[in-house]
Amino acid sequence: MSGFLFILLILLACGYMGLSWHFLAHWRGVASWQRQPVSEHSLLGILLLMHAAILAMPVLHDGGVRLGVGSVLSLLSWIMLLIFWTGSYFARMEGLQIFLVPLAAIAVLMAEVLPIPHTLYAIDNLAFMLHLLVSLLAYSLFAVGALLAVLMLVQERALHHRRFALARQMPPLLVLENLMFQTLGTGFILLTCSLASGVFFAEEVFGRAVPLNHKVIFGFLSWLVFGGLLVGRKLHGWRGRLAIRWTLAGFALLLFGYIGSKIVLEFVLHRY
């Protein structure tokens, strides 16, 4: 790692951790500084640019992408924060930063600590890069949807226990629910494209047929769960805790199928 990249990494980690402390302190009601949404949004935008530079430098240096657990988590956290940062212009997404910013701080450090895989995927393989981009966007949207489901549980609990100060820090339950389903709907379309490109166009994307392994099986199971939830919402008006349970179950399947398999391959089987 070059000296410039190391300094950028330290600044980024410190920036994420500082923002995390700021948001968590306000969440707990023990903050010393007032919330300044415009300044916070601007600072987060600067951190996202720094994070993007750190993600891009190894790709430019190696001429390809290395998809280790650490680098994937760092990339996913960046995409999730970018979705939050962009979406904040169009919808009230208050509360998500409590989870996303600390996650990004951890992921950035994990990308440097965890082993770097030997396999290099060439960036000139357009089919593979499109498949990768669609897949990462789908996973990120489902992760945001799962966090919105968690926020719904927190909001519901706060209202039930009459903790109105906490409840006022988050959007109303109906707003959170509608935003969750919008996110899941977009994620489902992208996941469908990802699975279709991986199965039916495997030769063009990967240069070989895709085996029917646990990653593919978990991917299809999560697709069925999210598809069932969206159909249930459309036909039967599913909402509330039922929708939350389906959302978290679908995301757990997706998490086990991709991140879980990479952890087993890299840390148990030592296949990088």
C-alpha cells in the first residue's frame, strides 16, 4: 500500500468513526453537538468520494477485480451508503445512518486486514462486470430493505413503550414500510436479472457453465421469498410484522448464499 493510500484510508476510517459516534450519540440522547443535516450530508459525500478512490486504486493498479470477503464488504457498504446518500434527496431515510456508517467503518478496515484472493477478474469482460454490478446493486438494496425492516421494529417498539423522543428521530411506520417495499421491488428486479444472467448466460459471463451449488440454491430461495412477499403485498396487502419477517428471512438466505459461502471458501477451505 502506498503512503498516499494509507493516509487516505486512515482519514476515511476516522471520518466514518467520527460520524458514527455523532449519530449514535444523538440516537441515545447524549450528544454534545446539534444535528446539522446539510453539513452531515456534505461530509458523508466527501467520505464517499474518498471511499470510492480507495476501492478504485487496486482495480487500476491490477487491471482487474479481486473479490475477497473484505473487498466485497467494503464495496457493498459503499453502495449502501451511496443509496442512502442519494435517496435522502428524495425521501426521508433518517435512522439508516445509525447502521450504515459504522458498517462502512468496519468494512473499510476489514478490506485491509483480511487476505486478498489470488483470482483476478478482468475488467474488460463486459458481461461479467455487468453481472457483478447488477448483483451488488441487488444485494445492497436488499440489505437496505432489511435495515428498514429493523427500523420498523425499533419504531414500533418505541411507540409501544411511549418513547416518543426516540420515535420522532425516525420516519413514521407507514413511510418506512412504503420505502422498504419500494427498495425490495427494485432489488427483486435486479436479483432476477442477476440470476438469469448467471444461469442462462453463464458461458458469456463466466466462460463456463455455472454449477448447481449452495450459492445458486440460496439465491433462488431468496428470490422465491422476496417474490412471494411482493405478490402477497400486491394481492393480500401484507404488511407489518409479517412483511418484516419475510424480508429478514429473504435477506438471511441471500447473506448465507453469497457472503457465507465466501467466508467458508476463504477461511475454512483456504480457496482464494
